[in-house]
Amino acid sequence: QVQPVESGGGLVQAGGSLRLSCAASGRTFSSYAMAWFRQAPGKEREFVAGISWSGGNTYYADSVKGRFTISRDNAKNTVYLQMNSLNAEETAVYYCAADRLSFPFTRIATMVAEYAYWGQGTQVTVSS
């Protein structure tokens, strides 16, 4: 099992950048695809970016392509989300999650239901 813990959220001006981190406990971290989701007030949780267990494959929501970068360091049991050119509509709680399936599955799922392990979330507020 994997227990993610997010950090790095905060207040940033529109056009600015933030880097989120997700430190996950568990010896099997490197066996799981990981993803970032976000949930704005009154809206459903939505997929932002995902990365395969090896880090060799990544996938992004269309809305963040070219601005966000997901990466992982399996030696540190950590996943990162670099966010650039943020806008006010991206104010949300950002969650890190681990897929319910592990190695040898190589998928990057985009649905909330496909992720079994969730962090508590970190607030990102973008001021306009």
C-alpha cells in the first residue's frame, strides 16, 4: 500500500509558478502509477496529470498541457507537479493519488475511481 502526503501549495499570483510534492510511504511506491487531481469549490474532482510507475510515460489533461510537468523520484518515494503560468480558475485543492493497480500494469488512468490511495490535499490559490 501507499500513503501519499502532499505539500507545496500556497498563494500565487496569476502567471506565477508552484511546485507541489507528494511524499508517499510504503516500500512498493515505485510499483504504482501516480497522478495529480484537483477539486475546485462546487466542482467535481478532475484529473490533472499522471505518470507511470517507471516514470517513462506521462499524461496530461488538455487544460494543463505545456504548462504543468509531472515527474517522480522513486529513490525518494516522491512525485512532483511543476505548475507554470497559473490562472485564477486553477484555484483548487490538489490531491496526489496512487493507482489501485500496480506493476506490471502500465496504464495511466484518468478516473477518480481507478485510484485507491489518496493524500489529504494541498490548497493552491491563484490570485488574479
